[in-house]
Amino acid sequence: RAIGSQTEIPTQEALVQRIEKVRVRATKMRRYGLQTDLLDIQALSTVLQGNIDDQSLKVISSYVEMQENMNEGRELIARRVIAFEDIMDDFLVGKTIRVDAVAGLIITTSMGTVISEKQLSSGEYHFLYMMVSSLLCQRTGSVIAIDEPALSLHVSWQRKLVSALARCASGASP
């Protein structure tokens, strides 16, 4: 849509509320490194405190809409990462796996010890590798090829594997 093509002129208050929602939602994604430039959000909020003509409101509204759309993309990634963490929690007993923008994968035992992926059992390691592969699927129709998962996975895990892969790759529909 072209800038200024909106039929309705937004109010300053409505734009302030929309940009505040973007700020709040972006702050929640900081752990994943997915937050927006909060200086942009602050600048928008400051500009919206002044006296603004209708044409400027249309331009600002388009910028706010762009921020909202980018935030939706970040939220899709965050939902997939959260699903990944939940799946790993469901499968791994006595261990949690968290994704951190700085540290990467953090694997913690129930005793609070941080371990590397090399310290997982072979089944846990292979399962982690498959889930990360599905998490990285970007397009609808991606193919995930798994050669003999039965060799290292517990029978109960084998039964839940396909649904866990599909859930982890939500939005990509592998």
C-alpha cells in the first residue's frame, strides 16, 4: 500500500497505543535476540507527543504498520523457539534446553549443572539434532530426511517423533 493511501486518518492516541504494543511485545523477545530497535520506538513516541498534521499522521501510521509487521515476523520465530523448548522439556527427563541470543543452546540438568550437547546420551543428542533441523525449516514443503531414527531413540520417542518435528517446524509445514 502506498504511503498516505489510507482512507481513515488515525488519531495520535491510537498510534501511541499501537507503538506501545510493539514496544511491549518486542521487549518480551529480548532473550532470543529478536527485539526491535527500541530507540526507533522511543523516537516515534516522542514525535507523537507533539502537534501533528493529518498528512504526517498518515506517514507515521505507515511506519507504525511496518513496525507491527516486522514484529509479527519476530513473534513467529519466538513462537517456534518456545515450541522447541517445550518439546525438548517434554522429551528430556531431568534436563532443560533454552535458547539464548548470546549463549546459544543452554542445557541444564535438574541439579542446575550446565552441560554441553556432547554430554547427552546418543538418543538425546540425535533427537536434539533433529529438532534443531526442523526448527530451521523456513519454507513450506521443506523436506526433513531421517535415516533410521530407531537406532538411537527410545520406542516411546519414536512414536511421538513425527508430530514433534512438525510442531517444532510450525509455520514451515515440512
